[in-house]
Amino acid sequence: MGKVTKRLLPFLMLLYLIAYLDRSNISVAALQMNADLGLSAKMYGLGAGLFYVTYILFEIPSNVILVKVGARRWIARIMVTWGLVAVGMAFIKTPDQLYGMRLLLGTAEAGFTPGIIYYLSQWFPSDNRAKAMSYFYIAAALASVIGLPLSGALLELHGVFGFAGWRWLYLIEGIPALILGFVVLKYLPDNIQGAKWLLPEQRKWLSKVIIDESKISHEKKEDKWYSIFSNKYVWLLSFFWLLQAFGTIGITLFLPQILKNISGGTDFIISLLSALPFLFACIFMYFNSKSSDASKERRLHLGIPLLASGFLLIMSIYTGITTTYVLLVASVAMNWAVTPVFWAITTEYLSSGSIAAGSIAMINAIANIAGATLPYLMGYIRDVTGNYDYALWMVGIALVAGGILGISVAQRVKVNRLVVVQETIK
């Protein structure tokens, strides 16, 4: 497992860092782009959210195709196409072009995140899975830790060669995806059997462990991928992930503008302040997942942090600038802390094959409904009220509800999984 961790996780973390940067750098670009394109907060929210519309539509088909053609080829295709679109964002001139390119970006990137999650579940046994997922999602948080100050610095290139700073941002940050897409073809094995850097006995052992943990006999009874739509546990997991996404999507896309609204700092200072919550998110994810794996307890590690995140976010509305910022930092960190534990629970329940791949994609797609609707709604609230207070109340309530649901759904999934395993043994 040490070899697998060192060989796969740093590379997959790099891929996800670039993916998350390209989808969320619009939050920093907006500090200049909105004025250049004549965007109101509502129009910006629409542009940010349209990414998730096509992302949702194509996630399940993308993951089903990944299982059939192999992770290496399909992930490479995703990266090259989204890299082309990300670079193209530098040349938009109207709000309509922004909307169209965000739709194209969602289409190109659809299936990347659930594809990687499924891929990790085929390499890491359940005892190692939450920790492995934490490393993967740490890359998303690092994308903000590194990417927000980087994006803020790129805004300072404003006027170089007659190019706006926000255009330089899109151009420079889109190129790595293009390059890494070709690296994937060379570097990433499709499966355990293709990992020549493992000894034959290591490949045999790991394959056996993964197969033994899979509920193969259960899956054969429902070998059609569309059976996921009748699985109530998949729907419960999807609804939890939707509520959690109110925080990861809503706060991430608007944090620079929220901080600008309350502090009035320069663009670069705002980008630095926006990065700090995600540094703490990395720390919280690591220790929450490590504790969950060590104690083999998932339910409280899933529900309690999300409850705390919601309450802290609501409290931040009614405090002074410094305390508000501290509470926002803590809320973001707590929200992200549940991510690896959630995917550990989910992949332990879903096992392998097209049903698992389709279920993971469906869960992620439903969560991204928040991405398709929340940015527009938050922008509309900002335009009407002049601040983000009611929007933060809405997000906070969703996170509290998600925490309560998480405690319940983790227990239900665990009980159902035990029943399935017992039936398989019989």
C-alpha cells in the first residue's frame, strides 16, 4: 500500500488541483472580469453556475464510459478537452460568451471527479480508503491555498501586451491541464494488473483484497447500471452530498467577494485572505479521516463537523470583521473535513463495477445541482439586499440539515451493508 500511495496519490492530487483551479478561478477573475464584461452579481452567479448544468448532465454517462474504456484513456481525454476550453476563457468578450464557455467547460470536465473517486476505490481497501480520499480532496483545498494567491498575482499582469489581468489568469492556468492530459496516457495504469511497479505477489494480494471486499454476488443480481435510480441508499447519500455542497460550492465561489464586501482590501490581499480557510481545510480533512479510519467510526466523523460548519457560518453574520473572518475560516475547514469520510462510506457500500461507477457519478451530479442554482441565487440576493447575509443563512441551514442527515444516513448504510455481506457469505 505504501507503493500504491506514493505512486498514485501525488499524481492524482496534482490532476485534481488543476481541475479544481480551472473550475473555480472564476471567483478571483470576477474581481476584474465583472466590470469589463458589465456583469452584475446575479449575472456572475449565472455564469459560475452554468458550469454545473452540463457537468450534471454528462457525469453518469462519462463514468459508465470510463469503466468500459479504462481510466487512463478517459481521464486523459477529459483533461485535454477541458484544458482547451479553460484556455479559451481568456478570449471571451461578452456575457453570452462567458455563459457558453462555462457550459463547454462543464461538458469537458464532466466525470473527472467521480471517475477518480471510483478509480481510488479500486486500489485502496476500506481500511485505507478515508485517508486516501483525504489526500485526494486535500488537492482541491490546496488548489485554493495555492491558486487564489496565484490568481491574485496574475491579475497584476493587467495591461501586459494589452491583455487584461483576468485574461492572463485564464490563459496561464488552463495550459497545465493540456500538458498533463498527455502525461496521464503514459503514467496512469488502468488497473492493478497493469501496475508493473508492483511485484506479482503484491498485485495478486491487492486484487484479492479488493475483490473480497466487493459485494459481487449482490451486484450480479442488478447488473444494469440504471438500477441505481431505484436504490434508496444512493438517493440518501446523494441528498447528503447536495446539502454539503452548499458550503463547498457556495462559499468557494463567493468567498473573495464576501471578503471584499466586508473588508474593502486590494485584490491581492483578498486572494490571500480567501486562501487561508482552505489551508485549515487540508489539516481538518487529514485528521478527521485518519481518526475515522483508526477508530472505524464513520457516523459522527461525518455528521458533527457539518453541523458545526453550519452553526459557525450563521454566527459569522453577526460579529465584527475579525471574528467574522475567523468563523468563516473554521466553517470552511469543518465543511471540507467530512469529504473523505463521506466517500469512504460511499465506496465501501457501493463496491465495484458499472453500478458503483454510475452511483458515484449520480451522487456527484445531484450535489452539483447546488452549483447550477446556488451561485445565481446568491448573486440575486446580493443584488437585492446589498450584502450576503441572507445567502449565508441559507447555506448555514443547509449545512446543519446535512449534519443531521449525515449521522442518520451513515448508520442506515452501515446496517444495510452488513445485511448484504451476511447474505453474500451465506
